[in-house]
Amino acid sequence: MAGQGDCCVKVAVRIRPQLSKEKIEGCHICTSVTPGEPQVLLGKDKAFTYDFVFDLDTWQEQIYSTCVSKLIEGCFEGYNATVLAYGQTGAGKTYTMGTGFDTVTSEEEQGIIPRAIAHLFRGIDERKRRAQEKGVTGPEFKVSAQFLELYNEEILDLFDSTRDPDARHRRSNIKIHEDANGGIYTTGVTSRLINSQEELIQCLKQGALSRTTASTQMNVQSSRSHAIFTIHLCQMRVCAQPDLVRCS
């Protein structure tokens, strides 16, 4: 989705507020944001510039609308998109991505993935509605999802209902391959066909709660693995059959 002179990879930095534990321990905030610039100041003499910078008081909606919304719209045009959350334990990755289903969150606190799911199904309904208003055959959509966990160099299928969560030493049947163009794909992964926004959210919740967690010094309930939640959108445009004219 990059235009001329544009980069297809964008980097955003989010600075989270202090936790209660950090305040009690007397920790101090050592970062600041340059007003009007996507720049983070670390201490007094170090500055780092990114594509986007979000300060302590940034809402989840602002993160989504700035960084992700255009990616979802691009999916309807046939583009692939990836959103990667990177940071040390306790940095706020789970909160920002919206997969912390062990706690109750308000609508305002919904993270990137739940918002992207809602955006996706709104886009599907909108395109069907526009086609109906024009009196033409609307596009057909098929949505499917996969949820993988990378833990101790093993790939686990979070949608595999036959998997024993405690048998993490068992070798996985999932294989990673590289195609002729250098693209990476997997085989042996459960792919669930999705019919609604609610069903996809439920799949996300089920997989997120199955992830490996453990306590660390920085986070009582830390995800001890990497997770990859993939949504496949297949859009089929049905062309009207031309009228047949018989000449005599």
C-alpha cells in the first residue's frame, strides 16, 4: 500500500502510563514527546524519530484510526497487511492489540484486533448494501481465521480442539514452507470459516485464553510466547452474464 517515495513499513511508538506498582516503587517517567513531531526524547540528550508517536494519554481509537484503519480498507482492494506489536514484557502489547480477555474492558478500551474485526464486517455489509442500492449483484465474501502460538521453538495451533494444553513438549504437525517467490506459508493449521463478527471475536477469545502465560518480575500474567492471529478475506465479484443476441 506504499505510494511513490513511501515506505511499506511504518513504525509507531506508544508510551504507556505508569503502573501502580511502578508509582509505589518511586519510578519516574524518563521519556517525553516533541510537540507536533513524531519524536521521543529519552532523558535530555537522546532523540528518536518514528512514523507515529503516541503519548501517555492516547486513546485506543486514535491508535487504530491512525495506524490500522487504512490497512483494513486496503484488504478490500486485495492488499495484505500485518500489524506487529513489539516490546518487552509489561510494555502494553496485549492491551494495545486487544487480546486481554482475562479482564473486562469497555468499548473505549477495545484494542486493535477487535476494532479491525468490527471494521472488516462493517466493510462487508457496506459493500453489499451499495451493490443492492445500485441494483447489481453484490460481491460474495468468505472470511476464515487461524491462530498460532510460537512457544519454545514449537508451533502450536490454538484452534486445535484435540490438542492437550499441558502436552507442550509434543511435537507439532504444523510445517512452515517457503514458496518460489520467497513467501512463507504453513500447512497443517486449523482454519475456521467465520460467518459473523461475533463468531470471530469468540474464536479470538478462545485462542487468546489458551496461550501460555507465566509470572515474571515485571508482569504477573505475562504471555510467554508469540501469537499470530491471521484473518483471510476472500472477495468474489460476480459478473453479470451478457445478454445473448441472436442474429437471423
